[in-house]
Amino acid sequence: MLTVEDFKGRREAIERRGRELPASCRGFFYLTEVAAIATEKLTMADNNGVVATAITTSSYQSNFNLRSKRSPTTRPAISMNEEDSVLNAKKKSKTATVKTNIQGNRKEDDKRLKQERRKVVVPNPPPDLPQEFKNRIGEMEGREVTLVIQKRLFETDLKKGEGRLSIPANQIQSHNFLTDEEKESLNKLDEQGKLKAIEAKLIGPDAAQETAIMNFKKWNMKKSNGRSTTSFVSTTSFVLTTKWNNLVKNNPSTLKLGNVIQLWSFRQEGQLCFALVVLIPPVEDHQEQ
């Protein structure tokens, strides 16, 4: 039990510190002081005069002051505009990463294609017309067999959107496969203002296939001169169009990117005809070009 004697020398100090506290805390403060004095008295009785550490007024007041000075940690508010900006930045970053990956894949594909094309060599001198084509042309009573061009198949030759086989004039072996009348006709314009075409039969690339009717015409294309992206030079080519896409579709194993082809011309009762030969297997060069 506590008596008035237990509070001697402490009462004034306790009352002074209590008045310094907010009114709402004073009751709890006084209760704490009573408990501290009772603990000291009890400890002294149990331990024969050895005083143990007890709750003191100073420790309570220190803790209270620390708690009263703390302010709750708050996260700065983000406005809707700032939030949208963050989201847009993340989307742009993700889009840029995807675009970079796509460009990287395209570069790898282009590099691989260039390496594959480097292995393919156009044979020189060109091989003779295969015997099965000679037999087929003989069955059609063909005459004046002439090699027109020997070239690789490029992407533009096989794209469905292009729909034509390009025959660059500067790669043609001999221009004598055309008559003077045909050369003059190819330079004329039709009713739509386009260069006129000549109908021609085509054999191949499987000699046993039925001949297809193609259009053979002149084509003036613009090509970059390599000095700037806006400067072009006009180059002359010939093209085989009309049903060319069907021929590519029906011969996927032979009309492939990088394969070397030969285009031969012949005459059937004076009419211009062609034979398309694919050199299989393509010649491979294991040395750097």
C-alpha cells in the first residue's frame, strides 16, 4: 500500500510536470507516476534494498514529446495529368523497345539473305538449254532459240504485289531475239497511254507444264542513283506480266529467292515464245565475293 510518505520530495515535481502536459494526458500521467512509485517500493522490498529500473516520469515525458512531434508520412498526390504522362512514357518506352526488336530482326533477316545470295553464283559461261526443253520446243516446231537473260530471282520478282519478272536491258545477252517490228511496237503507247505489250507463250519451269500466255513489255523504272534519297535515274527493263503470279504460286520449290534462272526465246510460226529454266541446284561459292 502507498502512503503520503511515499510521495515526499516528489509531489511538487510531479504536479509541475503534470501542468506542462495537455489536460487530456494528465490523468494518465499521474497514474503512471503512482505505478512507478509503487513498483520502486515493491522492488526495494523484494530485493532487500536493491532498486530495479522502473518507469519514470522522464521516460514517459520523453516518449510523449517524441510522439507529439512526429507527423504522419504522406505520399505526395499525383495529378491526373502527371499520371497520364507517366503512363504515356511507359507506353512509348515499350513501343520503342518493340520497334527496336523488330528493326533488329529485320537487319538479321537482311544479313542472312545477303549471306545466302553471296553463295549463289551466276555460272559463266551459261549452261546450254536442257534437253527436255529442247524436246518440248521441237514438239512445238520452234525455231531461232536464243538465250535472252540469265539472272538471280530477287524479292521483287516473287512479290505478289509486283506481279512481274524483271528483265533488265543491260543484262540481256542479245537483243536480236526481237524483230524490228516488235521493237517499234514496244515503244508505242496504247489507248490508256501505257507502253504496248506483246503476247507470248511461256514454257516452264517444268517443261511438261502447259504453256501460259504472258505479256512482254517495256518498262521504264526509276532507280536511286545512290547519291541521295531523292535523286533517281531512269533505267529501261523488260517485264513478263499477266499470270506471272500464278506461275510463281504453282512452282514454289523452284521459283525461290536467290535461284538462278534462264529465259530463252524461240519462234513458233513467227510468234515470240519463251522458255523459263531454273538451274537446279544453284551453283554455290564458298569464298567471299
